Amino acid sequence: MSASPATEVPSEVRAEVCLEVSAEAPARADQAPPASRRSLSPSRASDFQQCPLLYRFRTVDKLPEPPSEAAVRGTLVHSALEHLFDLPADQRTREAAEALLPQRWEQLQVDEPDVAALFEESEAERRWLASAAALVRTWFTLEDPTRLEPAEREMRVETELDSGLLLRGIIDRVDIAPNGLVRVVDYKTGRSPGEGFEGKALFQMRFYALAVWRLKGVVPALLQLVYLGDGVVLRLQPTEDELLATERKLEAISAAVEHARETGDWRPRKSRLCGWCAHQAICPAWGGTPPPLPGSAAEAPAGDDREGGAPA
């Protein structure tokens, strides 16, 4: 794995081959598969590892969580970077990307009306949009969109392992070089993790690499995490052995989830991330009382994902 500062611009990768998503994939990645089917996404697998009770609240109880400025800013920046590639290559300027932000913000409020309540004052909204623009400017120091033609943007992937476990997720960008080498790219609007704390992000990227491998029979040549909060790029060249280890880990997580479903034993796990949790008031680790389990909890699907909770 390597980390690159904001001054390094990755070499050109032109995408000339398009990955095909399975025809059986759902129209939206947040639509749940049939209730009897085991499934995991990167976010839900991470939730269970962080705190089984958090997984239950999000996936079994499906408790609502109020939108946060950081999470919605991440959604907005992802949308702007996605739609920037709708423009011809020579028009993909920093100014064009920044101009997309208010447009995508208006659309986001239509798609998700709850986010409109984030700001009571226009000045707060203006400052928030300015902070999103700063993240976009950082991206332009890391990559040159005039030299990129992504094969996929916001790619919804769904593939089933031999065990029947369904892997589901959304990949921000897939680049494919003329020689067929695949690069999987993920944008993070937070800061890069400190040395020794990259595990969660790298697990997510290996999850995506495993999904692409199982779908297309090709191990991605490069996994790239782009941190816009501090202008750092992490790169990893995955191996088949690493992805097989990731597959075994996912099977173990899925088995643990099924055990919790069968026993109703969703134990909380205290950590520094509890401060970001929207459900602390009903968590027994903090003196709260969880709601009764839904009657169909044993059959509730694992769901899917965009990131929630603590900002990336």
C-alpha cells in the first residue's frame, strides 16, 4: 500500500471497456434482496464489526437517523464528481465542477426532502456549500478529469458467493486501461486515517475488489482511495490470496449475523465511535433501552448502503 500527497497526480487511465452489471441486479442498491437471502454490503459488514447492536438498529429495526452536514456534504460531492464526467473532457474544469454543486444540492433536496431541514439560515447553507467546493478543489490537485473516461460511475454491484452469501455495494468509479487492467476508485470526503488505522477503508476496497473479481473473473490491478479532506491518495494492489481472505472474513461475519438473528443477542460494543451514533439514547451500554425486536427479525435482510454514522 502506498500513500500519495496532494501534489502527486496519478497517471492517465483511459477506460475503453465497460463493466456490465448483472442483469439481475436491483435498480437501486438500497433495495433489499428477498428476506430469506443472506447479504452483506461494506457498510453493514463494518457496522456489525463495530457494534452488533448498531447493525441491528440499522438493518433489523431500520431506525431512522437524522441527516448530518458531514454525511450530506459527502453525498453532494460524490454527485458533483459523478456528473462532471457527463461533460466533454475539455469542459471538465474546476469551475464547472464547483458550478455543479448548487445544481446537485437542489436535486438532492428533491430526492431526499429531509436534508432541506439541515439549514435554518442561508448563511449557514452558503458556508456549507463553500466547504463542499473546497473538497472539489482538492480533488483537482489529485486527479485530472480531462484525462479520464471512467468505465463506470456509481456502479451498483451484486454477486453471489458459492455459499449463497450475496455481496452488494456501490463503487464510486471504475477505470479500465486499454490493456484491460482495472482500477477501482473510492472518494472519501473526510481525512485519511492515521498510520495503522487504515483497516476499515482497506476492508471496504477489498470487498469491492472481491465483488468485481467474482462478477468478471478479473482481479482489479489497483484499489485507490482518494481522501479529499487532506489531499491524500492511498493505493493498494490486491492479490488473490488477500481477496480469498476477505471472502472468508465476510463468511465469518455473515455467520455471526445469522447467530445473532437466531438468538436475539445483539450486544453493544463501546468505542470512541459511540459519540457519532444516532442511537446512543436507546443503547444499554449508555443506560438506554432498545425497542422490542420486530416480529420478523429472524428473516430481516442485511440491506445495503451508503455510509452512515461517523464521517469517513
